[in-house]
Amino acid sequence: MVENLSSSSMDSITGEVAALRRLLRGRIGHDRSKGIFALCFIDGLSYAEEAVTSAIHWGLDDVPLIGGSAGDDLKFETTRLMANGRVASDSAIIVLVATEIPFHVFKTDNFIPTDEKLVVTASDPDHRIVREFNAANAAEEYAASVGILPQTLTPLSFASHPVVVKVGGEYYCRSIQRMHPDGSLSFFCAIDDGIVLSIAQPKNMVESTRTAFEDVEHKLGGIDMILGFDCVLRRLDARNRQVFRDISELYRTNKVIGFGTYGEQYRSMHLNQTFTGIAFGERQAAE
């Protein structure tokens, strides 16, 4: 467990993770070193997931990483993590696992970008708050872009109408957490002046998730179970679109267990409105 994220050195986190990686590889031997993966669990209200995920990734070298941000049932007050009897906020837990069972790390989402753009023109990056889009009140501009009234904005609205940012040729969700009385918007991910966001158009969540699971099953030759990190906004969106039962059945069929999260980590990235997972192949495939 890394405590006091807000005052921790990212270099020290990288160093600690690198030391853990070397220790584990020393215990299991070089021949088994490709069977290592990493999990991270981070305070979802720490405003530090991007920096911490990047620091962990650097320390892991080529070890794949997935994880999630702890939540508090959409209260946005405090989140806590537990490790070896210790309970803490403003913290992260990093777990390295070695296994002989085949596995595959993956992610899936259900949105595509549109041509509708929102440029961040006034923000508070330290607290992930956007005050203005396109030099206008953030909530009003967002609401106008998605065709609803500002006063009716709720977490369901944000789940149904996500915004995405383009990084390295790929689009990643930057989900809105909540609206404040002054019309500013809090985000689940890092935000800053000048960032260009695109309104996203959701696609069929059930079909996109099924396709992702089928692809993983093909790669592994069968799925024994999946450890997943599923964004709370995906769950809200599934209920809103009345596909929650279908998604739940899809998870049961593919033996998914795991967590509902305020954000997801995948390799070096902190994501939103995404399902990240590690699928394990059938046990006989490892023998």
C-alpha cells in the first residue's frame, strides 16, 4: 500500500514497484517471468490516478497492468482501501501476481466520437473541474451539445452522453462526475485548459462487450474466469438503456467477477466508462 498519494513522489512509487518486480522475478525464476501481471487499486477521489498509473507502469517494465479506482456509491465524499489490516484514504494498493495459467489483459468500451467539439477554456486542473467550454458556462454548453436542459443534468445524463479525448490516434473517455451549483463540471479524469473533447455517441453495449469477450476467448482457447473493473457509469448507462439484465447475463456466462469503479487503469492509462479485465484461460490449457 502506498499512502499519502497527494504528497508522495511519483519517482519513489516507480522505485518501489520496480523493486517488487525484481523480488518476484527473483523468487520464480526467469523462465516463469512472462506469467506476471499487476493489479492496482486507487482512491477514486485522490485526483492522482493518471500520475500514479504512469508511475506504476514505469516500474513494471513489460508487466501488464489493470486496475480500478475505489468509489463510495456516487456520494463523492470519501473512499477507502484495505491491505493487510490497514485502512486508508489517499492511497493505492499495488499487487504483483505470478501464475502458470494463461491470461490476457484487455479493455472494452461502447462509444464512438462525433464531430461535436467542446474546448476547455477555463478549468481547475488540480480538482478536475471545468468551468467553461467554448468560452461559455460548462454545464450549459455541454447540455446544449447533447440536446438536453442544463437543470436536468444528472449522472445518468453524463453516462448516456460521454465525452472523449484523442490520445495517440485512439479515443479515450473523460467522464463527467457531477454538476456544481455554479454550472461547473467535475470530471473523473484529468482535465486542463485547451483540451479538445468530442461528444461521443454510444453504441450497443451488449454487443460490443460480447465481441470483446469472444475475442479474448479466441485468444486463450477458452475462458476459466475474468477479473473485471467495470465503470459505475457503464452500469448507470446499462440501466438507463434497459440492458442491465443482458449485460449481467453476459458477465455470468463469461464468469466475470470483480469491482464497480470510479475509473479504470489499463497499462499506462487511466480511463473512464470502460470495462478493463484480465481473462484467465482454462486450467487444463496450462498443464
